[in-house]
Amino acid sequence: MNDSQQALRQACDLVGLDGDGARLLRLGSNAVYRLNAPVVARVSRPGTDIDQVRRTVAVARWLASADYPAVRTTNVDQPVIADGYVVTFWQAISDDGDRYASTSEIAAILARLHQLTAPVDLHLPTLDPFANAVQRIETNTWLSPADRSFLTATLARLREQYTGLEFVLPQGVIHGDASVGNVLRDSHGAPVLIDLDRFAVGPREWDLVLTAVYYDSFGWHTLQEYEEFARVYGFDIMRWPGYRVLREVREFLMVSWLIQKAAESTEAAAEAGKRIAALQTGASRKDWQPY
């Protein structure tokens, strides 16, 4: 039993849930487990900001009160601290595995989100796209000195370019990491927004750009799927003059996230190295693998 499993078992005992037989669904910023009950537990890494996790729970409860289709928390006192880990418990979206929404459904769910006004006492932060990038680069032990220098210089350039962008959509509530991976179908086939950790106040373009990048840079969506996304939302971000800068920012942040995992497996290391080389040379991103 690994450390996150032990923390999950302890947290389940504290809130009266059965942690026996919990099944690991995915391992990223959080270890995500499915319990025998229709409950999903998210175990954050040690050192996670407890206030941020509390805000995520508060966001979920606000969205529930607004009857917005997002993942719901379970009715337990949370987050729970167990062995230094921060654990939260969520109602399972469905019983038959992850099924992803269409791009038109993603556009509709984002358009609905962008019409909401968050209560003041939720204290949503202002979007800071580069908040974690410096620490990820400076503390990474896998990077070569040359790659670290390149990423540091690229970060400085992108910060300056991002600051100069002129956004055209109204600022307001954003999901912060809106993409096909974070809109799942429930047991009735309806789309549901998940992964509420990065909710913030910022430019709505930030929530639209990933779907464009998934089509434009990676080929993970077809042209028809992207056009349907833009049509349903009512705005084509690829026609906005700042799109190329925002696309480059998103690609860079995907690299800075992946280097955290590069020391954990040869596959992640190979992917991270390939991505850094693409940033350096301008090579195609079509061979980037989803993580």
C-alpha cells in the first residue's frame, strides 16, 4: 500500500466511508480513487495549499446552489487532512467509466458558466497563468542546465507577451483548465464539468483556447469539431489577434507541467524531452501525446 492509499484509508475512516478496495483511476496533480460506493476520492500531494482545496469544495457547493452541471461533493465535512495529504470526496459522475462530451457540449457548458457571477465570499483569485511555472522549472532535478535556461528565458518572454494582450471578451468567472478531458457525461449522457481546482476570475479567452490548441497544434479535434465549438459558443478565438500568443503560453505550460513527471518514468521523460525540443526548434506538435 502506497502513501496516498494509506492517507485515503485514514481519511475514509474519519468521515465514515469504506476505503477497502479503493481503485486508482488516475495519477496526476491528485491521486484519484473510486471507492466501492459511488464516490470518488481525490488525494492531493503533500504540501498542497489547504485553502485552495477548501475553495474548490466551496466552488462545487456554489455551482450546486446555482443548479449548474458540475461535479458534486459528498455530504461529509471536508477537506480531510490525513498523514499530510489533503483528501476530498466527490459523487461519482457515472458507473461505466469516463465518457467525454462533444465539443459542442463543451462550448455550451462554458457559455453557461461564463454567464454566472461568483459570490464575493467565494474569494476567487485573479488568473495568474504562470503561477506554478517558476517553481516547476527552478526546483526540477531532471532538467539539464541548458533546458532549464531555455525554459526560464521562454517564460520571461511569454510573461511579457501575455501582459500585452488585449482581450475582447468580458472578464469574469472561468474554469481555468477547460478542455474535453474535464467535461464528462453522467449516467444519463448529460455533460458535467469536473476538476474545479483552477476556478478564477480572468479573460474568457483562457477557457476557449485549449479546444483550439487541441485542434490546431495537436490534431486531437477535427476541424468540424472545432468549428462546432466556436459556433455554439459564439466566438472563434483563432480569429482573435492574440490567439497565437495564448496558444504558445498553453503549450509552454503543458511542458512545464510534464517535467514534474519526467523523473518518474522513461515514457514521461521521453515525452518531456520531445516537447522541449519542439519549443526550441518550432517542430510540429502533432506527435505530442496526451497526459
